[in-house]
Amino acid sequence: MAITLKSARVNKGLTQVKAAKLIGITPDTLSNYERGKSYPDVPIIQKMEQVYGVSYSELIFLPINNG
């Protein structure tokens, strides 16, 4: 089942601030990832997998030009 970054975070009951702290990034950076403004590097993706409990293949990364 594919899931967006925001949905994965919300499903875990995490705010952007809490999720960002667990991942080791700033809330602004996480917001940019969720909105498709930038993409995380592999180590950050691996941390997201751990924090959100989903695999990379299940995550949907929004395109850079999403509006």
C-alpha cells in the first residue's frame, strides 16, 4: 500500500516537530519533503522508514512541481 510522507507521519500520531526531531532534521526540512519541495537523502529515508514503520517502496514522494 502506497502512502505519502504526511500520511505516514499522521498515521503514527506524530506532529511535524516531533517527527522531525526523531528523524534528526528540522521541521521546515520535513515540511519541504512532505510538500515535494525537496527530497531526502538515503540516510534520512532510512530513518523515516524506522520512525514511520514503512518501507521506502511504500512511500510516495510528491513531484517537485506539484503546485
